[in-house]
Amino acid sequence: MARNERKLIIDTIDFSGKRVVFTEKKLGQKAIVHAELQKTSFIKRIEETLINPVEVWQDYNDPKNKWCYFRRCSAYSYAKVVVYRKGNPYEVVTAFEVNYIREQKYCGLKQIR
């Protein structure tokens, strides 16, 4: 593997037509704190969330550069995928399961979808 080549866990086109990747390195870093990232079924859910989210919001901590994609996991939870939208391709920063979309509560955050 070339020095600059990264192993990709996900390489897809999101709902807006942009290429998004999730690297093996980032997965390894985030799986330490988000056990659901160790499940193949959740990795598949991440890709589904990028392609067909139920909602997309600006990220509270970095609204100019990051979007949060959401898709139902169950009646009680969502997959949340945070994407850094600078550069080409865009990159998944993290992904995990949440029980509500907290971005809905913050004034000033824009709903993208």
C-alpha cells in the first residue's frame, strides 16, 4: 500500500452527491469509545445513513465544516454520523447511536435535510 493510501471502511456517495469516506484509522480511534463501531451491522447502518438520512443538521461544535446525519436504528434510537465537509472526499469524523436528535434543540443550527 502506498504511503498516502488509506484503507477505507466506507467509500460512498452521500444524499447530496458528495463522496464520503470512513477510514480504518478513524474507525479504530472511535471504536474505543463507541462499542457499536465494532459491529458490522452498525458499519452498514453508517453507510445507509450517509446515503439516505432522515435528517441532516449542522454540527453544534463546528457548523461551518461539519454535518450530522441521522437515521433510525430502532423505535428508540438513531445512528448519528458526523462528517467533516472540507476537502475531497469528505470524511466521517465519528458515528454512534443516540436516543434523540439534540441538534433540533439549538437555536441557530440549520437543518440541511
